[in-house]
Amino acid sequence: MKHLFLALLLGLSLSACAQPAPGRGSAKPDADAPAAAAQSFAAGTPEARAREAVLALGPNVTIERIGAAPIPGYREVVAGGSVVYVSDDGKYMFQGGLVDIAKREDLSETAMAKVRKDILAALPEADRIVFAPKGVTRHTVVVLTDVECGYCRKFHSDIALYNALGIRVEYLAFPRGGLASDDYRRMVAVWCAPNRQKALTDAKNGVPVQQGACPRTPVDMQYRAGLRMGLEGTPMILNEDGRMLGGYLPPERLLQRLDALAEARKAG
């Protein structure tokens, strides 16, 4: 949710849209993915002032990380799926992409990527719906998906092509209608199915998936993780480093992006 503070200033609760809804089926929702260990800062430090400034706007906001900003006189705060910068005296705050012109790097995205990587590490691979290449895996992407959105369906219609290029796709659930929606119930049915791959393909093709017996569902946890990772729309494609590659990308284009990032990583 990139417009975190706009929502706060309008008096909206960031957690309200993610609250469980009653009567959604027999599957028991999992707990949230664990947050990073809370940082401890001495009173009066720039980090403590940054925390106080953020919590003054929204006391229920989850702060993922506070650290030194790339620009002097500010702290960098990752909270509620956004990156903001708070002056060391705690009086000023701004939000938006911070770009290193010389390196041509979006430093705000770099900060978010680190947090996303940690969040992804806390989401069990067994809870993902995986489509893997039959041969060598060249790259792995995590895709937060919805069974209803057009570009999600377009991406999945080409899943064999992504796999043929050596791209492993690991799906996480993000019902964009929220946890009280019909969309959510469809995705719970998919994740509860004995054959999740077939169920997901059916759902994306408009074929109803009946929910059977299901002791637990990770859909709630994955949905909330998506909010923490700054998801604004589906699909959301992430590489293994937590970098957001955008929304829908055709197979060849996605491979080019992944190859370029791999080369940049090797170059340091």
C-alpha cells in the first residue's frame, strides 16, 4: 500500500481491510507470517524519534525496519508496505521514490526488497502453488496472484512458456477483493484442493472449484504478507531477492529482466 500515509490522514485503518470475516468456510486460517524482531532504540535517538513520528500518524502501523537513510539527516522507515523518510528531529516526513542518480538505482525499492525477502523467507514453500520447469531452473519468481484479474489469467495461460524458458513460478494467494469476498472463498477452495495446480488452472479458466475438507488455509497469511510487501495490484512478480519486477510481463520479457538482474548481482 504505497499511499500508506494518505490512508492514515483520511482516518482509515490499515488493518481493517485485512480482518477475518465470519462464516467463510471450514478451513482454519493460518496465523500471519512472523514480523521481524522488534528493534530497540534508546530514547532521544533519531531512530526513536522516527518511530514516534510514524506511530503518531497511525499507532497500529506495523514497522518493519528503521535505519539510516541514504541522505544525511533522515532515517529510513519501512512500514505498512511503504518506505518513508523521517528527519532526525522527528519533525518532517516525506514519501516517494528516492533515486541515486549516479547509480540509476531506486533506493526506496532496494529498501523494500530487503524487507520483502525477509517476509518471503517466512512463508513456507509447501504453502505455495509451484509450476517448475521440467529441465534446468534458471530463475525463480514468486507471483502474488488472484483468480479473477485479467492479467493474472494471462500470465497463467503462458505458464508452460515461462517453464520452458527455465523460470520456476511459485504462486502466493492475494484475493484482491479482501478476506470477506467471494474471490477469497474461491482461492481458499483452490489452496484446499488435493491437486492445487489443477484447481488454480481451473479457477483461472472460470471453472468452479468446490471446497472440500480442509484443516487449514494459508490464504490469509499470504494476503497479509502481500500488504506488508507493498502490493497494489495483481499480479505482483518478485525475484528471489524480493525485487518487484512489475505486473504482467510476457515470458521473453520476464526472462530478460531476470537475466539482467542476475548479471547485475554478479557485477556487485
